[in-house]
Amino acid sequence: MKQLTDIILDEEIGAAPFVIYREHKELVDGEAEDDGVEEIVTSGVVHPTREAELELVPHEYRKECLYSFYSPVAFSLGSRDGDVRYTAPDRIHYDGKDYRVVAVKNWQRFGFSKAIAVEKEN
């Protein structure tokens, strides 16, 4: 019997490699300074975001070029660690383009996560 993770990593249904960049930042004198970038190499199913999925996306991004990424790795919209340290929303590098994560659904108890990301201008 196939597990969901097996399906998400199946190249026959669209799995492809991509890299998740998780930027750690620190506020110093009111300015954000880089505190390192975590590079997570993974793969998963990637496809254009369907219209039915747009309800997960903030309104300002709904007319942008959006892609849905499914991976066994958990995606992040960012987080705070106290008053001065935080993590920015994940960036994804896929097929020569960069994307910024704008919506996340984590189903880690089932072995995967979904991110909807907007294509960034280079």
C-alpha cells in the first residue's frame, strides 16, 4: 500500500526537486539583520495553484502567478523567537525561478505539507 509521502515524491505525478530557503533574522537597533539562511533540499509535487485553493491565499496575491508545492518537509510562513529574533516566510527555488510562500497547510501527522507561493520578480 502506498503512503502519501510516496505519492508526493512520485515523479510520474509531477514530483520535482526544489530548495527551501529559511532566513533567520535579528532586529538590531530597529533594523533587520541576517542571522543565517537554512537551505533545505527536498522534492515534491509542484503544480499551478487551482482556483479552488485561492481561499487560502491573502487577497493581495490572488491575481499573481501562484504555485502549490507539496513536500514531506514542513513549510513556514515565518515565526518569532522572542522580541528580536524571527524567521522570514520561506522562499522556494524551483525550475530556475524564486517563489515566496504566502500560505501553508501542514499535515505533518500524515507526512507532508503544502505551500502556496507567489513567483518573485528577479
